[in-house]
Amino acid sequence: MTATTERPAGGAAPAGARPGAERHRKRLRPAQLLAPLSLAAIVVTFGVLSENFLTGSNLQVVLASSALLALAAVAMTVVVRAGGIDLSVGVAVDLGAYGAAALVAAGYVPWVAVVGGLLCALVVGAVNAVLVTVVGIRPFLATLAVWLIGSSAQQLLTGGGAPIYLSRGETPDGFRVLGGGQVLGLDVPVAAALVGALVVAAVLGGTVWGRVLTAAGDQPSATRIAGGAAGSTVASAYLLAALVAGLAGVLLASKSSGFVPFSGQLYVLDAIGAVFIGATLSRTGRTSVVGSLVGVLIFTLLSNGMNLVALSAFWQDLARGLVLLAVLVAAAVLARRAR
């Protein structure tokens, strides 16, 4: 499964092409404006409806609440860029949080808890990588199975789904600061999300690994023929996605002072929606970290604005679904007209 809907032409213009054709191909398309215009519309609408929406304190709340979703969306971006999908991102978040919280509760020092949480999340990525690239199961079905297994595993590990609570006295300062501290004036989760996004964006856009991964997503049949090198690259994409999601889980455990089973599942659907909204920013419909972050802001600002105007929770999912549907339908219509 891939967000790519068109292929870049690549190479020199064909003989006989009319003058300016290449320049026309590079021209901004209307579909690329949909996500920025949607974001602007949300800001203007709630800026008018609520006097608190555009205040500095509220924008800080928006950034803080978007940090973990941003990491989940970045993780999803990597896998979708490879031509797949990862329904088990929430399980990686959950197991990252579980591993970190359980180790802190057992008395281990913070760095051991962080590493342990990341390793728990990497198990999810490793299983996905084997199922998709070795066994050959479709990513949707493979990650769906891992999601179901991981959800059950959380219940078994916690004696039926009992939360793990970390009291202030038993939580080391070095671990607590991950969820509640600041660095350079930013909350640590926000700074971690920014650093993670920059690193993943640089890897996807500026390395041979990123180019091979992109080719795997754009041309899956050619990748199957290419064999080993491309297969290992796709496998590593699932590992990288799980690592990023595991980081979100560690931060979640610190921020919430413990672990609540299935709390990571709350990020999955929004992460998928953000990734595919962000893909409309590309001429080729290709996912990108920047686009996914724009999608995250759309969802986060929309939720924040609806809460400020006291919109009933019964209507909020409808509003979020309509925004997602409107952007994707408009993008499809505009792309069809362009072709």
C-alpha cells in the first residue's frame, strides 16, 4: 500500500516535447495547496470563534499535545514511503511505554528504562519485517496480526490490563524530566519530536538508503525483482518505524507517570490520516515528514479548537472525519483533472 499516485517523469525531456513542458510539470498544482489551505481555514475559524485559540499559552498546549502524535506519524511515514502500512505502530508505542515504566517500577536507572522500552518496541518492528519481507505477507495483514497479538500481550503482561503507576517518590528525576522537562525553552517531548522528524527527513531525502526505500514504494514489482538489497531496506524501515514509535512510548510513560494498556492505540488512526493528508503536498503523492507534520497540526488544531468552543464529543469524530475526507476527495478530483 502506498500513497504514491503518480510517478515523476525523471530523466531528460523526450524528443519532440513542446517547449516549456518541463517547466509546466514543475508548476505547483492546486492539490498541493489543499493541506495548507485547510490548516489556514482551521486557524482562522477557531481564531474567530474562541479568543483563547491564538494565545501563546494555547499554542504551547497544541505543541505539547501534538508531540507524540508527530512521532507516530513520522514512524508511519517511513513505512508508507516503503509502499506499506503499519497498523501496529500503536503496539510499538504501548510496548515502549510498558518496558520503560516496568523497569522504572523495578528500580532500574533511567537510561536502562529508556533502552529497555526501545528494545520492547523494536520487537514489533522485527516481527513486522520478517512477516513482510521474508514470509511475504501483505503489510496490511501482517501488521494487523501483530496489532492483535500485541494487544493481547499487553493484557497478559499486566495481569489483565492493570495499569502501572509510578509514584513521584519512586520515579527518578532523570526519567521524569523526559515527559515534564524543558530544553531550549521547549518541552522535552516537543524537542524530541522535532529532532526525530529532522533525522528521519534527512535519512529519507539525503541517503542512498532513503532513495532505495522510495524506489521500493514507487515500484514494488521492480523491488521484488531486485531482491536482497531492496528487501533488507524495507525490513529496516519497519525497524526504524518501531524505534521512533518506541521513543513516543518512552516519553508517554514519563509524561503519564506510568503505563496504561492500549494508550498508544489512540495515535494510530490520526497518524495514518496525517500521513495521507500530508501526501497531498507532493506533486507525486509521495509521503514526506514535512507533509505528515502538517497533517498532525491539522488534526491537533482541529481537536483543540473544538474543545475550546465546547463542541460535543459526539460531533468531534464526525468533524475530523469530514475534514480528512474533504481533503482526500478534493485531492483525488484535482489530480484526475490535472491528468
